[in-house]
Amino acid sequence: MKRDIAGEALLRDTGKLWVEAGSVIALRTARIGLGDPEAGDEMVRMVTEKVWAGWEVGMALATGQFGHDPETVCRRTVNHYRRAVRKNLRRLSAND
């Protein structure tokens, strides 16, 4: 049986996104729950980033920038979100 290397990579990257996003959620929740003076700014940033990231993905999908093959589209979508999540994880971790 032939291994689906690309599918395995997509599954691995999706799993990493799931773990990294959970870490960002935990760090943000702690910051907000502890009454951090910057918590209000963090909440605004959180909503703004989600809207912006969704718009970027929507535009990329609508214009074909993520390709047309379902696996390629999925991989590029996951990678798009992972970049944003990792950026937040680095920023939030640096403030601890």
C-alpha cells in the first residue's frame, strides 16, 4: 500500500495548529482572567485578527490563490492560520 505523505503532513500540521491555538487561548484567557492592564487591548486584537484572517482566507479562496486541488487548498489554509497563531504564541509567551 502506498503511503499518503502529503495527507500525513496535512494531518500533522492541522494537529500542530490545534495545539498551538489551544496554547494561545490559554495564554489569552489567563491574561484576561488575571486582570492584566492590557487585557482590553488583547480582546480587541483577538476579534480583529479573527475577522482579518477570515477575510484573507476568503479572498485567497475566491481568487484561487490557494490553488484548486482540495489538498492544496486545505494545506495552504492551515498554513495561513498557523503563521498567525505562531506569531501570537511567540508574542504572548514573551510577555510571561
